[in-house]
Amino acid sequence: MELAIEAIGITKKFGGHGKGPFKKPIVEALKNVDFKVKSGENYCLLGPNGSGKTTLIRCVLGLLEGEGSIKLLGYDIPKQRNKIIQKIGYMPQETSLYSDLSVKETLQFFARIFGLKNREHRNKAIETILDVLKLKEWQNMIVENLSGGMKRRLSLASSLVHEPELILLDEPTVGVDPKLRLTFWDYFNELNKKGATILTTTHVMDEAEKSHIIGFMRDGRLIAEGSIDELKKRIPKYRKLTVKTTIENTESIGSLISKECDLEVVPSQFKIEVFYDDNSMLEPILELIKNETKIQEIITTEPNLEDIFIHFSNKKEGSIDK
Amino acid sequence: MKLFNIWTITKKNLNQMKRDVRMIGLSIFAPILVTALFGSVFGGDITNIKVIVINNDNNFEDNISTQISDVVALDPKIQYNITFDPNIARVAVNNNYSQAAIIFPSLFTENLLLGKETQIELYVSYENPDLAEYIISLFQISYTQVLETYTGGSNFSVLIFPVHEGIPGPLPEFINVSLCNNDIGWTKGKLSDEILKILDENGKLKLIFSNDLNHSETLVEKGEIRAILIFSENFTYEMLTKKEINLQVKLDGAEPQSCLVIMSLLTSSLVEAFSDEFDKSMFNINEYYFNNPDSTEKPIKSITYFTPAILCFIVFFFSFLLTMLAFLRERNQGTMERILTSPLTRGEIILGYILSHSILSIVQATSVILTTFLIFGAQIEYTVLSLIQAYLIIYLVVIGALGIGIFLSTLAKTEFQILQFIPLVIIPFMLLSGVWAPIETLPDWLQPISQFIPLTYANQAMRDILLRKESFLDVPIALIILLTFAVMMIALGIIKLDKKLK
């Protein structure tokens, strides 16, 4: 499959200039990151604040200069950037709008600088995006007077008005209410279905689940990537079985199960937890418990993103799990 | 480089300006205010000169001294204080309470009418030499006027006592003066040489000897030389026979301050050379001023002199400032990040800015021209051709200012840092480029620095075009320097406006 983004060995350091006592400390924001996004993917970079997501996007766009080689849509960045720049839509993390222009003027400006020269074509594109993001009634309003949510929508519209092939959105849903957030993600998925490659960043776990591929970032490293299902499976004994029992002391049952099935068991009062990965294991486990006590309730849980993230975070630094 | 992209940036800037009505209002009003201040502060005449008259003349009911002092008092600038003690008068001049004191001796009228020798003492404070010259000449005119009605009154003399000699203010180090000495002399030798010797020793004037009057006149008209001193063939002869000193001076009226300095130096050297032997009333300097459309008898008004330079300065100042702030705002609000990730090239961004800012600058230039014309009646060349050329120079200045603005805005991270650049750039540009006074009034060590300030050339070219009726063809060097500067600054701006965030 064709690669929309191919970044190899990206290292970016900040600071380090100055001499003697004025020397600024070096901060390594990205540490030898290999990062690939396939064409047509909906990729989400997930990581806590300061993990290097924005720096990575800026490096990929050629806004920051670091070590390593970057290709966007098959072209070298920053050398051949001019060839594909029109096909890229970038939404910075901050709202980044001219506060003294009207909504329509803002979109006209961004449509024009991204090469929509034909007036009719341009106006149509603006109409469409105004419709989709429900900004039509506010089109003559000055940006300064818009609410925060409307500014976010306009910021998004400004990045997408020229219908880019590759969309880079840096924390698109910061400061957006839950309802609008859903609209945003629906819209991203819709664009993705139409063929656009989307790269988003977020630090909110639930949001990332809406993307196909998730990349975990931590301390300037890409620590894991893949679809949610893939990531889950990579955790050994990732499923959890919780059985509520009638007897208080479950320790003897626990040691029995761990002996018989070779699984990790956490016994507690009126409750027993077993970690497993294969569903076929369930029956023998339950059989063992049933022999000892009466089962009151059975709960099986799959790990959520948080568990996955914590799992990968605890792994040794430097080893990238694929 | 696409016109469409350039116009996109321009249109966005114009849309932003359109929103900010107060900014538009201020950008038109501020130049008017600045010009009005320039015009009022520097363009005014001398007023309220305090003069003391000591009139001890008490012989006849109708005193000639009173008549003379009455004529002096006709001048609206003169404020009289009358006292009878000469010592008080002298002290007053000494302490600067009064700029001058006229002392008539007690038997003035009688002696005058009887043909006896008599003497008026005139104490003049030379702290402001121009003012001193003004008072002396006023006094001379006054007594000549009065004495015309009396016959035989040739036996009196005026003793001038200069007080507080010293030359304050921006006096030039060198002023180019052309000299036509046709004086063929007399058996005693050329008396003109005595004047020249004093002028030469003074060192302020750089005397260039020439016999080609026509060529010299064109040089003065073009502003390359400030004045021509013409001694007639009969200079020495007339002095010796008629006791008259006849001297002709042709000056560049477009440089009023230099004219004043030349005239006061000339008068003082005449006084120094001949006041012992010759009556000062016989000093006859014929002044002729070029480049003043109103009159050949005086230099242009100060406001006319300032107008071309104010044009350049205001346009430079405002575009420089607005550009720095506009670019800083683009970066701080993050829109620069968006523009830099768009297909726009850096050249297109800068050209777009130049276009929108030059529209603003032309509005400002027009409001300056209208203010100086309508309120102060400045007499610059109001022909279409010279105005077009003036606007083209303004354009070059705007481009240069934009380049510096962009360059410096990349060096500053906050508005506070931007603020520090204003005095750093604006003050030297204002003081060293000849806005207020000609470059030659600067101290020796500063003159070479002003050669490195592009605004110097803009002011020069602007004055040549608007005051001396010259055209682009006459100021090629200034144009080349301005153009080079503009191109260099834009290149610097483009380099600094790298397609990267730092």
C-alpha cells in the first residue's frame, strides 16, 4: 500500500544554544521516531501532554527542521514540499484565525491561498464547508465575536476548504463540547471514507478509538501502534474474568486454578479474578470454581485504551512494539 | 510568483484595515498632527524681542532719538522697555533679560543738527546671532529712514557692542559657497581679500573660487552649492571713493538655515573687517535667493523646507512600525503557521504586504501634502509630474521600511521587544537624515554615518524634486541607492521569513 506519510529516524532537539551560563538546556522532543501512515488511513497519535505529538506533526510538515528523512505523498520534505503542499490540510493546535476578518472573508482567504482560483469553484467549496460545519448563519460575523466552539469549527473549515488529500489535525477537539466532538469525528470518518488520509492527535483516550490506527507516544517516542484489536492482543493475558462467589475465602480456589491452568489469579473476598487470553480457557476455569463454590456473577472485561497505554508505557524504553 | 496570490494577501490586509476604522482615522490624522507640529514649531517667526532704549537726549522738544526709537518700535516683534540708566541696560543685556539696548547720548539731537560728532551705543546679545543680525539691521533701517529727512546728519556713528558672543544651535561645519571675485582692486590692494580672509579663518564656509557665474548659478539652483558671493569689479574702488560696500550674494533659497548662517557670517566678517573705517549704514549686501517661487528676496519658508522630508519620514515611520506589528501578530496568533504551510511563496507574502501598506502610505503622504498646502501654504512644486515622482520615491521608502520591519520583527518575540526597536531605528533615521536641518549642520563625525542612512537620500531626492524643480534624471545616485536598499531589505525579509518556525 502507498504511504501517505513516511518519516524515518526523526530526532528533534530544542535549546542547546548559547554559551557558558547562558546555555539553554537541551530538550529532546523526538527521539529517533519512525512513523508511517498509509494512504487512506485514519491515524490517531495518542499521548499525554508534552509527549511530542505536535512536534512530530510540525516536523512532518517541514515547519521544524530535525534529523531524519520525511516523505509526504511520496515527495521529499522540505525539498519537494511545493509539489504536494496544495493537497495537505493542516489545522494547528491553536485557533490561528484573523480575529478581525469575517467568517466568509477568512474562508475566502484560505481558499485563495490554497489555490482555488476559480471564483465559482471557490464559492461552492466555501458553501459546502459552511453547510457541513453549520457555520452558514454566522458567515458574516467577525471572528472575534464568535464563540469558542464556532472558532474551532471555522479553524477546521479553514484547513479543509480546499479538500485536501492528506489532513493533519493537531488536537482538533480541544475545547469542543462532547456533542460537537462527535460531529467532528463523524465528519473526519466521512472524509476518510471519501478517500482522505487523516492524521489526528489527541490526549483523550476515548476519542482515539474512533480512528483505525492508533499510535502511542510517550517522552518523544512512538511506543506502539496498530488498530485497537491488534494492540489488545499484544498484551499477554489481556482478558479479565471476574467471578463473584458465595464463600469469603477464595485463596484455595485461586491456587488451584493457577496450578491447573497456569494463569495469573487474584483472589479476594467473595471474588476471584483470572487473567487469560483465549476464550476456550473460560470453561475449565469456571468448572474448577463451580466445583468449590456457588457462582453468583460472571464478568469478562476486555482492556480499554488506558490499560493498553499503561501496559506499553511500562515496557522498557527504546523497544518499539509493532 | 503569482499576481493572484499577491492580491490575496493584499486583499486580506485591506479587509483587516477596513474593519479597523479607528486605525484608518488615526493613520490619516497622525501625519496631519505631526506635520502641523513641525510647521508650528519650526516654521514660526521670531517674536517678542526685548529691547531697552536709554534716551538721554533731552535738548529739543522733538527728539530725533525718539523718532528713531518709534520707528524701531513699529516692528511688531519689538517689545520696548524704556529706562534712563545705561548701566541697567547693559546689565539687562548681559543677563539676557533683554536682547538689545540702544543708548542715545544726552545731546544727540543737538549735536546731530549742529553737525557735531555724536554716537549711539547699541548693545546686542549675540547668543542668537540671527536675532542679533535682525536687531542690527532693523536699527540701521530705522535710523536711515529718520535721518533721510534731516540734512547734514552724517556726523554720527553707531557703536555696536556684541554681548555673549558664541554661536549656539546647529551651525554647519562646512557650507559650500561659491565665490565670484571680480574686484580688480586699487592701489592699496583688494579690500575684498580682507573679507575673504576672515571668512576663511572662521572655517565655517568652504570657499571655492570660480569666474564662471552662470555655471555657479546652476550649481546653486541644483542645490550642490549653497551660495555665490559676488564682488563687483569696482568693489575696492567704490569702497575707497564712495565709502560704500556693495556686495552681491546669491543663495540657495531651498536651504533656509544655511542661508541664515551664510548671511550672518558674511555680515559679521564685514563688520570685523571694516567697521573701524566704514559706516555700517553703508554696508550694502544685495541678496538674491534661488528656488523660492514666492520671492527672490528671502529663502523659502521653514514649512516648505520641511514638507518633502516630513513626507519621507512619516511614510517610513508608519510603514516600518505597522509592518513590524503586523508580522508579529501573524506569528503570535498562529496564522503565519497556516500561511507557511500553504502554497504561497515568501516573495508573494511580502509583495502582498508591500501593496497593501503602500496604499496606506499614499493616503498618509497625501494628507501631509494637503496639510502643508492648505494650512501652512507650503510652496512646493505642485505639478503632476513632480508629485508622481514624489510618490514613486515614497514607494521606494515604503518598500525599504517594510523590509526592515519584517527583518526586525523576526528578531523580536514580543511587543515589548518591538518597542525597543523604535528608538533604535527611528531616532537615528530622524536626526541624521536631514529632516530638520541640512546634513552639513551635523558634527563632523556624524556626517559619514548619515551617508549610510537611506532616508538621507530619500530626503535629498525629495527636496530636489519638490523644491528645486528637478526630476528623476537629476538624482540618479539617490534613486539607485534607494532602490538597492529596498531590494536588499526585501531580500533580507525573504531570507528571515523562512518557511520554518524557529
